[in-house]
Amino acid sequence: MILSKSNIAGFLFLLGCQIFFLYGGELRGRMLSHHFDYKTYRGHQENWSTTQDSLGRIYVANNSGILIFDGARWQLVRNPANAAVLSVDYAPDGRVYAGLESDFGYLESDSLGFPQYVSLKDRLPDSLRTFQQVWKVHALPNAVYFFTVKRVFRWDGSELSLFHNYSISALSNKVGNRIFFGDYGQGIMVVGEDSLYRLPGCEDFLREENFVVTGGGKPEELLLITRGRGIFRYHQGQFSTFPTPVGERLRKAAVYCGTTMPDGRLLLGTIRDGLLVLDQNGALLYHVNKDEGLKENTVVHAFVDAQNGIWLAEVNGITRLEPDAGMGTFGEAEGLKGNVLSLLGSSGGIYAGTHEGLFRLKEGPPGKRGEFDTVSGIRSFTHALSEQDGQILAGTDRGVFIVEGNQARFIDVAWPRVYGFHRGKAHPEQIYVALLNGLSIMRKNASGAWDHHRRVQGIEREIRAIGGDRDDRLWLAPAGGGLLRVSVRYPDNPSELLTAAIDTFGQAHNLPGGEVSIAEINGENLFITGNAILIFDEDRQQFAPHPLMEGAYRGKGHQLTAIQNNGDQLWIAGQERDEPFLDLINLADPAKKVRFQRLRDLGLISAVWAEANFLLLGAAEGIVLLYPDRVFKPADAFAVVLHQVRINDGEKVRGIGWGPPSAGLSLHFHQNRLRFEFSATSYDDAQANLFQTRLEGLDEDWSAWSPEIRKDFTSLPEGNYNFRVRSRNAHGTVSKATGFAFNVLPPWYRTAWAYGFYLLLGGGMLGLLVQLRVNSVRRKAEETLARERDRAELQEATLRAEAAEAQKEVEKEIMRSRIASDLHDEIGSNLSSISLLSQLLMKREDLTAKERERLNHIASVARETAHAMRDIVWFVNPANDSLSRLWARMRETANLMLEPYEFVFEAPETAVNIPQDLNFKRNLYLIFKEALQNIVRHADPKKVEIRIGETSGGFFMEIVDDGRGFNPQTAPAGNGLGNFARRARDMGAELEVASQPGKGTRVFLHQKYRDSGMDS
């Protein structure tokens, strides 16, 4: 099933130099591998030996020195003599030991934390210091053994000694905790637990040269590989022939090294024919040589790392193989040309359709790669492949072909491009064909071969995909998007044209835009759009997410394709955020979704084919083969390696991880720009390793995953820190975190010495300041005493003046009281007498009317004058100075004057800010009294309201009546408005008189408070 095409050149580049093979009837693609040339590791072309330390770093003996690879970078450790390094081995004491041309020693950390070579040769007596190449170094639990051309030296960590002399140089090899080597005339010698002995039963091999001993497929079993006599199995003290069909090939190839993988597979490196891998029974599994991708045919050493990868030390570089990756590829080197558009695994073999034609895979000889043969007759785009009743149909740009083996026969009919086939269910005798311009039907002809039957009329669109239900209602996916559901009408008269009922579905039916692919899973049609997997709800006539897929992919920017595998498994392939993915979902338990992690740079998958135990993915430049039971096997543990820390852009560099931890590294404050460099020792697709970092003391949480193998920090403040890093490899496994502790010292001006200096300086300054302060205080005290003396004298004079003023005020108050009393007693008495005499005279009967009027006027004036005099006396009397007495006076006046009317009088109980000087109170009272007089004389009200109070900015008095009212513009002069205005100005207040005839009168007095001059 085709979704779209995408280029996978990046993926094939990732696979690098890879090897193609088939064995045991099992389909195999090119083994994943990666070749490192001398330009990459920056050493000599020739390499001799490989080992691995506890962190997973790889060490290679090279003619230029010791190469170290940590998964991201190569490092070359040279020796003082620049001699070639011929062998390396990792020992239980944590050191890597090396054998050179005329020296041997080990690696240890230098003063800056980087590895350096340390020679052991000087520990030998002078008589033993002359020797030739140290071809092999073997580390056992209690000692390390160095094999030169004629001698074996032993190092136990403190003492170096001569262990053995032997006659003719022979190959040596370590198997478990024993070392096997040949001593000409003595046979096969064994080193184990500080002992040296001859292997029992080796009498037939006393003079055998250049043999290799390695482990067999069973415990305590050995294999002896000779140059001329073949391979022998050693078990329980006896040798027997080890039969293998490649014995003659091994003899010609000249076996140089050998080792056994954990599962018993035998790796044999040869001088002339690369690497051969045999199973426990001697059958050739695969063969890797120059023809299959190696740079040269000479393999000097084969080493199996902790992740079951095979490292080959070669005369022209280094290669790592992944025999257990569970995946491989087929490409142009194997005869597959063009972008893969369709795939088919059939009874006739595996076929791949590309834009250049159709190709069929043929099996190669044992240990050799399979190749694709071109199917003759097809030289155009092959979009669709299908096997029906044993016949293979190929849909191409030219039409349909019947394929038999490597031959294709064209069905001679005027068909345009063919995109897909669908076998009818209600009509199994028919195959429906999706065309560039519609739909056609195939049936078998008289000879039993599929052939063109009839064209369905009325469908003139480019149909990219086809499916159908059990009633043969067909789903057609046109180019550009949407879906058509077609029911073919079969006329009673065979001569009539075939027509169809067509229903169109689109976004109105919840079908996203864009092209649609169609797959059938367990009899149900699935519709795959760019970001969803849908089913059709017949009742609602709407598309909906598949129940198992709800929320998994919709709206996440995916491009998808899906195909069933093995009944209960669903493969979902596509691309997410520009990264290809492949998910395996168990339909019985969809929670068990597994994502394949190793498709980086693959691009969008264009074709998928699933078999019982493997999966084929087609893309732009080839086919990827996957074995799910191996691909999804959890990867072995690995480590994160801190390589070095660069301080202030390289001003100072410290190595990390080559010796004892550098914990406690202290940096000066100006050395606060750091770069940590790190890597992960997971070598399966090492470029896919991701990292998280966290600087404890600065970061609250881990960073996001990133492929960066370095982390920079700038302007770190003083403090204690612990840099931590962890990795996630291509298999999704997360490593343990690795840490490096350090601290940034405070600047010099915040150090203990600086604080001590500050303390001494501060003490001296404090003493000086104290003395200066004492002198200053003394002077100030004298000045203060003088000022206080002057102030006391001034205060005394002021108090005397204030006392005199107070006495004057008292005398004024006494005088006011006396004046008020005199006015009340003398003038009030006289006015009362005048009023009384006037009233007595008016009782006489002989008075004329004019005399009576004058007497009445005299009495009235006397009464008014008496009332005014009482007001004056009241205000002059100091006992009436409080506002509460004023409010009481005003209320009393209102009671007296407004007694015939209903009235309201409101005044504050307390008034903090109202002025209390005599002039203010007198004018306020007179305005109030005159306003009431006007009401009594002219208004004839029903109700009078009097309100006195404070606002936020001043004092107010409001007098409102509902009487006759008047027009202020035409009011006579005698109504008192002039007096109102004059008294208000005298108070510094604003007066507003508002009145309308028939609507009453409102007198409003307002005085704003001043910042000063207020008595409280």
C-alpha cells in the first residue's frame, strides 16, 4: 500500500559500509556497520588490536599510538618513542595495558586528567630490556602477561618478571581466564592462575605453527584453527575434527585471529578473505570481505563489545559490525534501481516495484549477498503489486502485467496508469482496478488467466487507492482528496455499459482534506489521512477515529500509513516532526505500543509489506528489512563519559574520567566560563544518542533532550556545583547519570584573606573614627551646652512674655465679662424702662393717633434694641465662646421665631475645623437670624429646614423653606440680601440665595477651610 515517497539517502549513509547476506532460508539484508578511516581517527591506517574498558570506551592499537573512541570523538595517545602499538587489553585493575614494538606499559591519568602512556620497561633488569615486538598483551584477574617474539613477561601490579622463554613466535589468544600459545616442539601451552602447563592431549600439535585457539560453542570446549590441517574441537582432553563446509576457504584465507561471541558464533579473521562467521556446527552464517564492503581483506583482530557489536582492526581502518541489529537494507548495489513504490512477498518470491520497473530478489550462495533481478518486460513506474490465485499482477504506468518468475506478460488493453487492485468479496471472480481515469474490472479468461473484463462508466477521476466491503461497495480515493463510494450496477443485458451509483464524501463528513489511503484490517476498512486513521460510521454517515487510535495521532502533524501483520498486530509507519517512526500495536492490547527507534534520517515510508516474522519498508533508494523480535529487544546498558572541561575558552583544560575522579576542583572567580564535553558509549547508531544535562546549584530540572555533546556555562556565580549528564540511545534506553563536582571561589575581595585585611583595616579605621568621634562629641557637647544656655535664657524670656500675654488675656476676659454685665444691667434696664413708659402712655385716652403711633414706634425700637443688645451681650460674654453654645443659641432663636411652623434644625455635635473666632460666629448668627426674619415676614412657609455641617473641604449652613419665594432680580432692597452678602464677605465665605416665586427659597453659605488661622 502506497502513501507517498520520501528520500532515505540519509538513512543509507547512516548504515555506511554494510554487508548483504542470506542464510538458513532466512531473508537477510545488509548488516549494519560503520567504517572509520584514518582521516576520521587521525592516526595510521594499520590497526592491530581492540579492547574496551568498564565505561564502554574502545581502545585500538595503532601504528601511531593508542586510539580511544568514546562514541563521539577519537583521541590519539602517543608514546615518547612514537613507536607502533601492537596490542591492547583491559585489566581488572581498571588500566589499559599496551604492547609496543620494543616496550610495554599502561595508560594512566596525567596531572591535567588526560591519559598518558607509562612504560614498565625500566622495571626490568638491563639484561632483559632488549626485546622485539610485543605482539600480544593478555590481562588475567591476578596478572598481566606481555608476549614478545621470544619471551613472556608477567606484571602483578607491583613486580615485573620474566615468565617464560619459548622457541618460535606463535599466535596467542585469551579464552576466558586462560591464555593459549604455541611453543614449537612443546605444543600448545596454557597460562592460568600463575601456572604454565602444556594442554593435555596436544601431542599431535607439538610442531604446529601459527594456530589460533578460541572458545567453542559449549562450556570448557575449545576450537583449534590451524593454517593447513583445518579446525579441531577440543573437549575433555581430546581433539576431534570440526567439520565445516568452508574448510578449504579457511585454508586459503589464512586465519589470523579468532574469538567466540556469547551465543557461540565463531568469528574468524583472515589475512586474505576478511571475516567469516560460523555457527556452532561449522556452517557459514555470513562472510564479510572487500567485495562485501571492507576496505581490505586483511582482518588482524576481531573484538566483541558489551553491546554485541564486532570491532575489526584492519590494515586500512576500523570497522564496527552489528550482526544482531535485526535490520538491514537492499539497495542499488544489489540490483534494486529506483524509488521503491510497491512491495509484495509472494509464493514466487519477493518483488519490489520502483519507478524504473519491477525487480525480484534471488538468494545468493551461503555467506554471500542476495541480489535483485530485473523482471523483463516492465520498464516503467510499478505502483501496485498483488497476488491473486497464484498469479502476480503488476500495476504500472502502461497498464497491468501478469508476472511469472522474472518474466512479465502485458495484458493488451488500452489502460492508462494503474494504481491498485481490490479482489471482490460479493463477486470474488472479479478484481477491481484503480486507474488514472476511472475504474475497471478484471476476470479470468478461458485459459484461467486474469484478463480485462469491462470498464465502469461515469468515473472520470484519477483513483489513487481502492478498497471495498463484503457487499462490494467500493471505496475509491481520488487524487486531491475526498472519497467516493461506488456500487457497480450490472445490467441484465451483457451488451449494455456498466454504470455505478456514486456517493461523494469530504470534509462535511468529518474527512480531513488531503489524499487518503485505504487499508483493510480484520475485514474492516481503515482510511489513512495525513494525521489520522479513520473508520466509517454507516449509521451517522460520518468518519470517525478508529477506536484503537483515538487521540494517538490526530492533530499531531503526522503523515501515516498502516498495514496488518500476523492478524493481531498493526504496524503504523510515518513521520512525526520531520522524524520517521514505526509503531507496532497489539490489537488485542493496544496499550502495548512499541516504537522502533532506529529510523533517523529515513524519511517517509512509501510502501510496507508484512510477513509472519519480518517487515519490509520501501522508500526512495531501497528497502529496509526489519525482524521485530530482534529490533525491539532491549539494548544493553551503556555509560555516559565526561571527556573534559574547558575553562575560559580553553585557557585551562581538565580531562575527566581517565583516572581518579577530579571531585573538589576549585576554580577562581574569573574562571567561571565552562564547557563540558561528553559522549555515550552506545555504538548502535551513535549519532542518534541524545543527552540531558543539569547543573546542580543552578538548574532546577533536567534540560530537554538534545544531540549536543557539549554544554556551556557562562558567568557562574560563586558556589558549589555538580554537573550531571545522562543519555538516551537509539533504542530508547536511558543511561545512569554521570556527575562532576566543582566549586567556583569567590572573587579576591570576598576571600578569607580579604576579610581579614578588611578586619584589620576596619579596626584601625574604627579606632581613628572613635578618636575623631570623641573629639567631635566633646566639641559638640560644649557647643550644645552653650546653645542650651542661650536657649534656656530665651525660653525664660519667652515664658515671661507669654505669662504677661496670658495675664492680659485674663484681664481682657474679665473686662468682657464686666462690659457684658454693665450693658445688661444699665443699658438693658434703660431700654426696658423706655418700653414700659411707652406702653403706659399709650393707655391714656387723650392721645392723638399720631402720638399713639409715635409711642408704639418708640416701644418697638426699644424692644428691638433690647434684643440686639442681648445678642451683643451674649457674644461678648466669654462663657458663650464654644460652638455648642452657638448651636444652642441658634436653635433657641429658631424655636422662638419659627414656633408657628414645622421646622428641622440639624447641627454637628462636634466640629473640629469650624472657625471659632468672635467675628465668624457673630456674622454667622446674624445671617441666620436675618434669614429667619425674612421667612417670618415674607415667606409664609409650611416647613423650614436648617442644616449646619462640614464637607470635606469646608463649612456650610443651608436654610430652605417652601414658602412664597421671590425673584432675586426684582427683589426690593429691604429684604436683607445686601446684608447677607456683606456679612458673608466679612466671614470670607461664599453665599448663594436661590428662590423662585411659589417654589420657596434656599440660602446656602459655604466657607472653605484655610491651612492656617483655624482654631479647633
